[in-house]
Amino acid sequence: MRFTPSIISTAVIAALCVAPVSAFAQANKASADTAIERITVQGDFRQQTTGQLAGSVTVVTAEDLQRQSVQHLDQLLNQFANVNFSAGASRGRFIQVRGIGERSEFVDTINPSVGILIDGIDYSGLGISGISDIAQFEVFRGPEATRFGANALAGMLNLTTIGPTETAEGKASLTIANYDSYQLAGQFSNAINSQWGYSVSLEQQVSDGFIRNVFLDRDDTNNIVEFTGRFKLAYQPVAELKLQLIGHVVNQDNGYDAFSLDRDRTTLSDQPGQDTQRSNALALQADYSGLSVARFEGQLSWLDADLDYGFDEDWSYVGLHPDEYSTTDRYLRNREQLTLDYRLISNDAGRLGNSDWVLGVYAASKDFDLTRQFWNWDLWQADTFASSLSRSNLALYSELNTPLTEQLTLVSGLRLERYEDEYADSSANRITNNDTMWGAKLSLNYQPNAQALIYLLASRGYKAGGINGDALAKAADDSLSELLSKASFAPETLYNAEFGVKGTALDQSLVTRVAAFYMWREDMQVKGWLNPDSGPQFAGFIDNAGSGRNYGIEIENRLQLHPRLTVMINASWLKTKLGNYVTIEGDDFSGREQAQAPRFSYNIAADWYLSDALTFNVGVQGKDRFYYSDSHNQRSERYELLNLRLSYQLQHWQLALWSRNALDQDVGVRGFYFGNDPRDGYEPHLYEQFAEPRRVGVSASYQF
């Protein structure tokens, strides 16, 4: 798929013209006050709809998840323009937006380019388990430093789960699918009295996974066993004050056996790995509207997570070949964090001549502890490496919304943030690292009517630097002495210029959004590897390339072609370029496309209401090939996925038959390039981890 100027021009013109034309046609049928799209963006400072907010933002509701039979974030991300992900674990944990984002985390602690918030709690780098209780899911594209800080260099995923209700509401669902899979979920919410309310959600998801281990004669070495529990307790002592206590529990006991020497879905591992997580989180939210000039919003949150990630390094068994080796690699992590975010939001929104302002403070304390158990090839024995990183963040931020005329508004934002790191490891390294960073945004918004928005946006984002503990630990080896120059890496800065047009028909028959952007990366962080002897020992580190360029376009449309037929079309085109970047081994990748940045992606879906009770959903998702890494030239394959769903609604019951990846395509979600097979003399190959194959299942839910 190629985006020609005529296609782009047509999309922009449609966004500009659809609202007034459709409003004229429907003037006698509905009023603007009742027909305008009302879904508000929860991650924004103010309660605005997507069509009122400058920037490329997509909002997905619980109904959208149900329509697609989505069970995990992995299956949801493919529908979004310019969004990609990589695995290298039991789940897709690392997100890329507009070609920017990490692909893995081993020894060194990283600051994610794309963060994840669930009910305001920072899960960046941890991934997501259950999503059956998601009320709203938002994807922010481009730098969002003013709102989210260092974890939103390229964007942010913001999830809000179901909360307390005034009356009893509940839902129970069961899904059974191939690969011995099932998902059991339930949610219930109610009010205790006029002041107290609560909600509870529980989910258990189990699957054998999609790998066959022929050596162990097992099909569950890459299995999924995940439990997610969430609880909310709301209290409103007076009309002006709302309090909410939030609790999250995640127990994940997944296997990890994804890479095959034969480069397919069959493995030979005699010591399959694991990918487990135990996390608990609490948050206290406050909303006070009793002040004369502003509303106070605040959240204090705590999270503690224990992770155990490991794998069979040789991907084989003892006795495979005389030149074999047999080792494992294991990473035991603990992460504990305490964050607070307090802000004042003025009460002057929408008044001509008065600026609507936001003033806030953010503080965080995060401790990362790592114990790595591995085979030390220099000592020729099992070894352990331990490190600890304590990071503190303090930020001040503000945003000013100034109406210039009835239709023209200037929005300006600024965030100043400082981080301080204290690092120590078992190799006797003691390092302190700190920096002061800043982000900003400036947008000019023109709203000719209630259904259309045209904006010009300039923004600056940032992400923190850090310590290359793996490089420091291995620098003592003479063959790796060049790693001393990679002891640390600098913060990265991203500049973004964006033009966007949004339009919504008065009767909701057409919603269209177009965003064109150009982004310039400075000191861009890239993952580097050193393999001095072409053996199994690798030294990983984060490096700074000179610069990078990312530019493209995103188009989203929803069309009501008939009262019984709705079509959604999302598409993106992306061009990326590495700046001056020569690896430590001398490979020159300057000017090459960046990793995890497909040239195009698209999602075309349709909802066909065959009757009042019977609905057929069909979707096709496609993505161009992309480079797996910034340190080698191996690429994925282009793919198209077909998703189908037939559902029947009977009063409180809904039954559905569905298939994801109905054409059974092999989709690569992580790729490495090196030699690991003794049977061919350790000849380098592209080794890939694949996403789920064809899935077929049935779902039943009861809602009251």
C-alpha cells in the first residue's frame, strides 16, 4: 500500500468538509449538542473528546475489544496506525510508536520510549496482563512530555479499567480456544450507599502456547498462565471531594521457549525458560473541586514487582552435536516504585480572554535490583552478576490554554524534570548519574465548528540516559576493553512538528482524522552488541547515534455506510532514517531505516449487523517488512492477517464464534542474527520468534 499525494489530499479535504456538509444535511434530524462524539480522553488534563484534542490520539472502548475478541494487548496493537511491538518474551512487552521504542531489556535498566499507565499506575517496561476489564484504552502518538514526562518520548498507552457504579452491574465471560486455551473473567460494581462504591474484576487466562518441544515431547513449554485482579473503592464524603483507592494484583507463570534452531515452531530445548511476574500495586486518587479558582487532582501510587525471566541459550539438548554447548541465562528482577502526581486545573476553561491553566508537580522514587545467573565463558563456570539502580525524579509542569478568538486557541506547555541515579554492582562499580531535561509543546488550534479541528503542533520530548552495567562488567576482559567507552549513555531528545485535521459528521456517519508529522531525534539511543570471538558470549550496551529522522502520516476513518454496516479504515505511512551511526565493531548503518519501523501498516474492519441479534465482524490487518535491529540488517516479512467473528445477542447473553489470523500467517515479533546451531558450524542465521498462529475459539458472556 502506498500513500500518494492525491489520497492524502482527499483525506484532508474529507476531514475539513465532512462536518459542515453532513451537519447541513442532517440539520432537521438532530442537534449538535446530542450528536457530537462524547467519548472523552482520560489521559488528558481536561475532559476533551478526541476531536477537540490537538495531537494524534486513538481511543478504544470496551465494546471495541469485545467486537474483535481481543484477549491481550498483543492482539490489539496491530489495528493502530504507526504502532508496533516486539516480544523476546512470553508476551509483547516493548512498544514502538512511529518507529521509536525499545525491543528488549536484559542486564541494563532502560527508560521506555513508550510508557504504559493502568489507572494512572506506571507499568512501563512490565507489559500488560488481563484487559477484560478495560473501560477505555488510549494511544498517544508523538512526544507527550508535558503530560507524561520521560516515559513518553514517542507516545503513551493509557488504560482505564472499569470503576464503581451507582447501581449493581456485572459481567461474566468464558472463552475456550485451540491450543488448550481458556479465559475466565468476571467484573462486578455497585454502590454501598450514597457515598461509597466499589468494583472488582478477576481474570484467569491459560494456554499451552504455540510451540512444540520435540525433545521433551511437550507442547506447553511456552505456555501462558496469568491471573489478574483489580479492585476500586470510591468514597465521596462531600459533593466537592472524590477519593478512590485502587488495587492491582498480577500473577504470571508463563513459560518461555520461543526460538528454534530449525527456525520454525518446533524447539529442541532441554531446559526451557520462564517468564514470571508477581506484582502488587496500590493508588490513592483525589479530586477536589471546592477551590474558587482551580480544581485539585492528585494520585499517590506504589508498585512492587518481582520478575523471573530466563531461557535455554543453546536452544537444544545435550547430545545434539559434538561441537555443542549447553548453558542457560536467567534474570531475577525486583522493581519497587513510589510516585506522586499533583496538579491544579483552573476553572476558566472556555472563557474568551481568560487562559485555562494547569500547574503540577511530579515526583518518583524507583529501585531496580537485578541478579543474573549465567555461564561465564572466561572463567568457564557458572557465575552471578548483581546490580542495583536507585532513580529519583522530580518534575514541574504547566500548560496554558489561551482562547484568541471564538474559534482559535493557543495551547502551550512546559515540563522541567531532573533525575538522579545511584548505581552499584557486584563488579565493584559505583556510579552516580544525573541530568536535567525539559519538554514542551505549542499548538495552534482552529475549530471552525463543533465537529472539526485543524491544528499545528510543535513538541519536544525526552528520555533519561543511564548506565551500561553489562559493558562495565565485561570491560575487564582484554578482548572487550573497548567497552569502557560505553560505560554510560546520554539522554535522548525528540522534536516533533505535526499538522492535523479532524472531522466528525453531526450524525456520526463519518469520523475522519489525519495527522502528518516530522520528527528529529538527537542523541538517539540504540541497542548495540559486541561479539568478539563469534561464540556464545555477547556484550550488550545502549549507544547514542548522532541523530535520526522519522516522518509520515496517519489516517483514521469510521464510515456508517448503511444502518447495518460500519467500516473502519486505519492506515499509516512511515519513513525513518538513522543518522551518523557506526557500531563498535565498525559496521556503518548511517542513513539506514530504523528498527521496528514498517513503511506502512493498515487495518480495515467492518461490522455487519445481519439482524437485531446477529452480527458479523471482519478485519484485515497488514504491515510492511521492517528491520529487527539497529545492529544488523535482517528484516521481518510483510504480512496480512484476517480476523473473523460471528456473534449472537440474546437478552443478557452473548455467544460468539471467532478466529484470529484465520489464514495462519507466520508473523515475526522478534528477530536475532547470529550463529547458534552446531550442526552447520554455527553459521549465522536470522532466528525469529513468531506471534500466535491461527486461533479459533468460542466465547460466552452474561451481562447484567
